[in-house]
Amino acid sequence: MSKTSECDKYWQKLLGRANVTLTGVSDAELKVQLFDTLQQFFDESNSWLETINFTAIPDSLDYPLMPLTGRVHRLYGVVDQNNVPQQAVMPVIGTVHFLYPYSNPQPMWATVVKNVTDPFSCFPPGIPEWVLPVYGLGILSGVLGNMMLQPGQSYSNQTLASFHLSKFRDAIAHARVATMRANTVGAQAWAYPQQFAVRGQRGGVSTYNVHPSTLR
Amino acid sequence: MATSPSYHGNYSDSELPTLNTVADYIADARTQLQDIVPGYRYDDRSMLTAMNIALLEARWLRADLFVYNLATKGQVQSFTAVDDTKVAIEASFRPAILNGIIGHALKRDQEDYQDARASSYLSMFTAGLTGRSLVGVAGGSPPSGRQQ
């Protein structure tokens, strides 16, 4: 069974569940709401990442990034070829800006947070294959909650909307934390960058192998 | 074992043959209006007007059926001929549009019992679009106390 057909089944299941629950809903409205829900999910969870390679050159601080799919929303981090984090920001969305220029050309890897794009021309939206199998229930809750929140519809239901939206917010928080922990259990994905490493210790701690001793 | 082909599409239901074209709608509306013999009581022009008005009212009730349709730039279609032009309405809502056409066609009649039928068809039109419970067809016999 190919992954494409597997992904299609998850789409069909999600839209089918929404159709069954929301009597009188149109497919068009459902697709638009699904797009909005995915947009909120990825925006608030930072769970859709892509690492983009580029080459930093002397006297240039800005580097536009082109993701394979989706749209760049913010910068997660930049590392050099030694996997050392670099000082970079993204004041203009989609363009990495280094705080200091480099004197030699060198490869860099920017990890960016992405989001869905092309709400009408692309359905299903080109999201990663793991999204629906892992977070499909939470996204379904987001669709149902937002649809039920609409007033004056046959499927309006304020009480159930609150219930579903709370489940959706839980899913977002779950995804955000899982991304921060690099989808591990009981581990911490983040590690001290090497420039934080302390080799010469001061402040009354051991001064092993330091000559002359700083402790006087 | 069934041998005749049946349609089953994906989420893009533009090819679903049931009530797909202008001619489909007008033909079924005439069937329900018992006006299927040429030399029609409801001529093409009046049926097309009824259809265009029904679509405009549908746009008012359910904007989502129209505004996201990029093929029509989010606008309401308007028809000038009974032909095979496709009517871009999601399959689930096509019967409601049909009821709207019939309701508007019946509205122009001067018969008292047709007023009741027009009202019931327009109620079914509204109910079908808004997802509320459907009402039954009424007005099939003349009002009591009147003679035909």
C-alpha cells in the first residue's frame, strides 16, 4: 500500500467524519475551514519544519529561502557545517538575516517553521504525510469546533464547539511540545550550543591545568 | 448482480450526472409541474427566470456554495438557454435548487391552491439549503369551501 493512498484515506476519513457530524455542511465550506484549521495548527505548534541548505558568502547578510512545499512562517534556527548555531533572524519573512557578515563562503542550514499555502488551488493541501495519522483527531476537533461556532447554521452548537476547540488547543499544545522535544519521550532535544561551553572555570571553582592560577 | 454502471466520484462532484445541467433541472421541474407535453405551460424563458432567481436566493441563504467557486469567480451563475451548461452546485444541494425552481414557477400562477404549493416548495427549498427539517408538499387540492 503506497503512502499516497494511505494519506488519501486519512483525508477521506477526516472529511467523512466532519460531513457526518455537521449535517447540512457544504464541501466547499468544509475545505476552507480545514485549511484555516491547519493554518492555525501549524502556526501555533511550529510542528512543520524544513531544513534548507544555502551558502553564506562574504559581505552578504540576507539570504532568501525557498521551501520545497508550504510557506515559510518563521525561523527556527541556523547552524553552520559544524552544527554550531549562528546568530540569525528573519525580520522579513522568508529571508534569513545574519547579524554579522562572514569572511569566507560556507554552507549553512536554516530550519524554518512552515505553514499551508494555496487554499483554493491545492487540495488536499501539501502537508507532510505524518500530520493526519499523528494529529488527525486534533485537527478534526478544530474543524468541528470552528464550524459549530458559526451562528445560524444547522450545525451550530456552542456547547460542542467549546468542547471540540478545547480538544483542538490540546492537540496544538501536544504538537508544540513534541516538536520541541524532537518527538522523543522523556528527552530534551535542545542542547547547549558549543559556544556556551565553559572550559576555563572562574569564580572559585577548580582551576585545574591553568597556569598561573587565577585564585589568589 | 448489478451490471449497469453507476457513478461514484471523489470530492469533486462536478461530473455527477444527477441534476448536473440546466436542461436536467428544467426537465425535472417540468415533470413535477406536470408540464411535460411540448407547447409548455411554463415556457423555457419563465423556467430559466425561475432558476436564476432560485440561484440568487440560494446565494443569499448559503453563500458558501458560491463564493469559494473560483470557476465562476465566486459569483452566481445566470442562464439564458435550456442546454447542457453545467450548474455549479454541490450534489447535496441540487434537490433544493430544484424545489426553488418549482416554487418560483408556481408562484406566478393565479390559482389559489397553487399558492399553497408554491409556498411548500419554497419552504423545501429553504429547508434543503439550510439543513433544517424538510416540510411536506402541500396545496395539492383546492382550498375547502371553494368550487373548482
